[in-house]
Amino acid sequence: MKRRTLIKGMAATLPSMWLSGAFGSNFLKEQHLGEPIAKGPFNPSWESLQHYKTPEWFRDAKFGIWAHWGPQCQPEAGDWYARNMYEEGSRQYKFHLKKYGHPSKFGFKDVINEWKAEKWDPEELVSLYKSAGAQYFMALANHHDNFDLYNSKYQKDWNATKIGPKKDLIGGWAKAARNNGLPFGVSIHASHAWRWYEMAQRADKTGQYSGIPYDGKLTQADGKGKWWSGLDPQELYAQNHPLSQNSLDNNFDTRQWDWGNGVYPPSKAYIDKFYNRTVDLINKYNPDVVYFDDDKLPFWPVNDAGLRIAAHLYNKSIEEHGVLRAVLNGKMLNEDQRKAMVWDIERGQANDIQPLPWQTDTCIGGWHYDRGLYERNGYKTAKSVIQTLVDIVSKNGNLMLNIPVRGDGTIDEKERKLVEEIGNWMKANSESIYATRPWKIFGEGPAQEAAAQLNAQGFNEGKGKPFTYEDIRFATKGDVLYATALGWPQDGKLIIKSLAKNSRHFPKEIQKVEWVPAGQPLLFQRTETELVVSLPENNADTYACVLKIL
């Protein structure tokens, strides 16, 4: 674990047996009420969960698309809107004043009410993503804004069937995914609302609204005569608690993400409600993938709610399918924890082949839709997405790519063009991606050497050297070796040093080299120092050149 220090009023250091999972299911010796854990071989301990084995469907899939879509997309002003709109003087605060008014009068609960998702067509979008080569699809179930996007039994008022779209969004996405034959996933982020929303407890320090509190502390009694009459904003904001240490600093203290370093202790009622909401979600929609936007698991190490959810997910998957089909993603995992779930690296890649399957999650722009990125052509290119995918696959990983959705439920024409370009490449080259496994080495080239110096736990995206034709990535399927150059040499001669005659990695004779998109045999020469392949002419704009070596 990164940190074992807990907040004031709790034990200073967790016993090592708690951290190892040896405590079994008796964490904190509390009585938990609510949704039961499905019966099966897994119990709520790291030790038990380490018997997990990643299902083959996930290992074969390699590429998924994610709709990180919720009410924070309605303003079309970028990520973390529901928090940053309460930061006096920030870009999103100024945007909010101009578009909606002051956050003491028009808070995020009111943004939710404005969100209608009136043009949302999940079948059309998921079909598009399948045609682009996605082998699984994931949708946002809730974000740090604490609003459930499904028919939530426990967040019964603040969910998308009651406010805003008045639709079961997760139900619609799940149906579309299954109609298209794609495994379906949900992402869950709401554990952090407790600390993340503390900005809503503030007030302006200057100007005409100086000292007037934002709406973060409103209660049900304050709603008389308003559209939200009868609703309790605290069920959404969860701010009926003192501020955490350093809460008045505008930059989120990432050291508090793990519930230590001065974060005000989350209440048992808050944690139990999150647990029940999440188990209810799993029971209703039977997701194949559950992604937690948490280090390790939700509320770890101060509570075992995440462990209980994990055990339930795995047992329920076995109950439902006869085999364990479920995938659970978590971040910042140590080597033992990576045996219990699939390690996810946010906006970054592993530096080498990993012994266990893993996943990168990233986005073509910001996580929530940002009109400004669209206007200044700020999206990633299809070329960069494909190069990233090839690099990840060579290291035993999957890529989960978010395509931001507008508030109305559509994607813009630039996003659509990018998705279609990815699809064109995948249609021609997907045999080198799907159902492959890592080779003896993942690749060669200058980007590889630069990447070795980067932090592999996340957010290393774009910090290495740009990929070029000198960067080669490998993958295998049966007796076939795929070598993919992440660019195209101007002289049409591709050099692969790892496949020289004296290579310990590939000592056997090379019988044939083919260019995959056309199945076209290519001339090659193998010397003591390199393999030189003569590429087809007039393909210099190809994003990544895939060769089949037999």
C-alpha cells in the first residue's frame, strides 16, 4: 500500500494483517446491513480474491470504448465541473456565472435538472463503436457528483429515472451493448463525493455574493416552493460533515484519495449506502466489467466495502454464467493486489510486458465533454490512438478509450470521424490485435528506451518520445509473429533489429513476411544484425504498418 496513515481519531497504523487481507471478512468487526453477498467461493479478503483468474474473453478483446457521460457533460465545459463550478474565480466558475447564475442560487443539483439527454440513441452509438473494432463497451454509472444514472434503489431520488433525463441510462446502454454482442461494463466513481464535493460548502470571498454560502449545505427543508421540493440535497452532496484538512486549498489533495492524510472520516451510513447502491447496480444489470475509480478498492483501507463488493461480483458472475466471467478494475495496485483484480493505469501505459492482464483507460479529450476542445481541434488523432493500442497490446494489456458524449446524448462530427478512422485501420489489421498474446519482448526502438524512465502507475501518457517507424511492437498468435512499426519509413525499408539472424528471440528460419492489410508477400533480407523488409509503395500515411512473420 502507498500509505497506512489514517486520519485523526482512527488508529495511526493499520495492523499488517489487515493490509494483507488475513483478517477475512471481519474487517473493523462491524455489522453490515443491506444487500447480501452472493454465495460462492470468494469471501471479502485480499487473500481470497487472489484466487481470481482473468477470463479469456477479456484477454482476447484488447479494445473497449467507454461513454464517460453524465450530467457534468450538460454544460459542455469539461471535467470535474460539479466541483470546479464552486471554485471562485476558476474558468468553470466564471462559465457557470455567465450560463446559469451564482452557485448559491443555481448549484449542481440544478444543472442535473436541466440535463435531458434528448437526442441519446444508445443503439446507434454502440453499433458505431462495434464497427470501429470495440470488443466491449462501458458506461458511467455514477461519477464523483454522486448522481446515479440508473434505476437506483438506494439513491432513490437523485437518479436519472427521477431527475434530468428521466430515463434508465445504464439500462439503455446495457441493452444496446448486448444487442451488439458486446460485453457490458459500468464505471463507478461515487465513493469520493464525500471529499470531492466539499467545495460546495464554500462562499465567495469577494463581490456582491461575498459570504453567501453555495448550495452544498442545503437540506430538504430549504426546498419549499422550489422545483426540488421534497428532495434532500444532502442525499446528493453528502456535505453534512466538517471540512477535511486543506479543504480550502483549490487543488485537490491527491494524498487524501486513499482516505488518509486529514480527510474527514466518511460515516458508516455513507459507506453502507455506497455498498448497497453498487450491489444493487450489479444485481440489476449483471455487468461483465466493473471499473472503480479508486486506489485499490472503494474506501480501502478504512473499510472493507470494496472487498465485499468484489466478492459479490465474482460469486454472482459464477452463479449467473457457471464460470467466472466478471472483470474488476482498480488502480495503484501492488503485485499481490493485481492477482485479485485487473490492474488499471489511468492515462498511461506499463513500461514492459506484465505477467497478468491489465488495462489502460484514457480519452480522446477530457473525461467529460468540453466544447472548447472541439473548437480548438484538441482531440487525439486516430494515429495516436492506434499507436497506443498497439503498444499496450504488446505488453499484455487492453485499451479502454472514452469518446466524450455531449449533454444531449450525441457525439460531434470530429469524434465520429476519428472513430471511423480507427475502425478503418482495425478492419484491415485487427488480426494482429484480437486474441494475441505477448511475445518474448514487447518491442524495440527509441520510444521504448524513453518509456522505461516513466512512472508506470498512471498519468505518463504523452511524456515519452513520440512513436516513429523505428518503434516496433510484437504480438503472437499460434505460430505467427506480428511485428508492427508505429510509422512508415520514407525509403520504404523497415529495419527490425530484434529479428536478425543471430537473434536469441527468433532463432528459427523466417519463411515468409506478409503485409497484413493486403495479405501481400514482401521481399526481405535477414543479416547478422537486422531484418530488412521492403514495404509496399505509396502507404506512407498508414498509421501503423503490420507485418505477419512466419
